[in-house]
Amino acid sequence: MNGTLRQPSWRPPRRVPRGDLRDAPFPLGDWSHPAARLDELYRWAEDGAIRTIEWYLNDRLWKRRGARVLRIGTVLSTAAGMSLPLLALATAQPGLARWGYMWLLVAAACVGADRWFGLTSGWMRDVATAQAVHRRLEALRFDWTSESVREVLGPAEGTASEAVERCLAVLRRFCEDISELIRDETMDWMVEFRAGPAPLHTQALVGGGRRCDGGRQQNRFPTLPGSRPTMPRQRPPEGPGR
């Protein structure tokens, strides 16, 4: 099927405004022209990945700034808290030691605020997710190029419908990988709340329960320490004369 992956004129959808990460409408069209429809689907998948990368890179900006401010405050407060007691001993002014303790409390508050709001960890997650999506986007571009070269150089393998199915499989696998990357980052963000005073036990709701080896689902209520495991009751064997 030569010419299936030609590049028709097509405008990518407009960039979504700042806010939640949302998908663009799925492109629908007349499949009597498969080249145009496949190219439109590729542009849609590529544009969605680019918007995802931009969203994570923009989301990391305020987290990075806040984390740097808190880290600078931690370093300066710790330095002041350690130096003031020594200065109090050197100058024989015990009142300076009290200010040193106050600055140490400020340093602890900065560390706690960074951990509570998840600024440093969120910044790292955003960068890691953006890089992972970018690597997957590069793999899609090379896979799509290889399919284009296969159709141009020929002879084409199989029928035209099989070539279309291969292209759709590449795009579907790419979209599923992007969704899985976003889901993993969201799960990491939700797990951070477990360290807080009111943890959210949402992993079982999202994941549907973990499974151990052999496909068996683990028990949600573990056995208490010191208790014996309960065995299912069995019917006693019947006598030979019955």
C-alpha cells in the first residue's frame, strides 16, 4: 500500500490553557482516504504527548522556585542557629543563644513545609515524567518513520488493511504508554500523603487489589501477630458401611 503514510496539510489542535491535563478531541473523519486519517491520528497523538510534556514542565516551575526558597531558608536558618550560640559563648552574652534556638526552629519549619507540600519531590516527579514522555515520543517518531520507509521502498508486506492495522497498533501502544506514565506519576503523588497525619488509602481503590504469585489475590486484612491461621472446615469422612 504505497502512499499510505503521506503527509497531508493538517493543523494540530490549539494548545490547551493552563489548568488540568486534558486530552484533545479524538479526530474522526472519512476513512476512504486512509493516508489522511492515519496522518491525522499521528498528529493527534504527537500533539497530546507534546502538551503533556509542556504541562509537566510548566508545573515544575513554581515547585522548583518554592523548593529553592525553602532550601535557602533552611541553610541560612541553620547557619544562624549554629553560629549564635557560639557567638554567645565568645562574647559572654547568653541572650544570643535564645535567638539561635529560634533560627533552628525556623530551619525545621522550612524542612517540614517542603516535605508537607511536596515541592522537591513534586519537582523531581515532573521532570522525570516529562523526560519519560519525551523518550517515548522519540521512539514513536522512529517507529512511524520505519513504517513510512517500508511503504515507500516496498514491496509492501501484506494488504492495505494490514498496513493500516500496523499503524493503528503503533499509535495505540504509544497512547497506552503515555497513559501509564501519567498514571504512575499520579500514584506516586497519592502515595506521598501516606506520610502525613491523615494518609489516603487509595491504592487499593485504583489498583483493584494486588495479586501475588499464581494469580491469587492477597488478603486485605492481614493476620494478627501471634494468631493461628484459620483453615477451612472439612466434612469428616463417612464410614465404610454407609
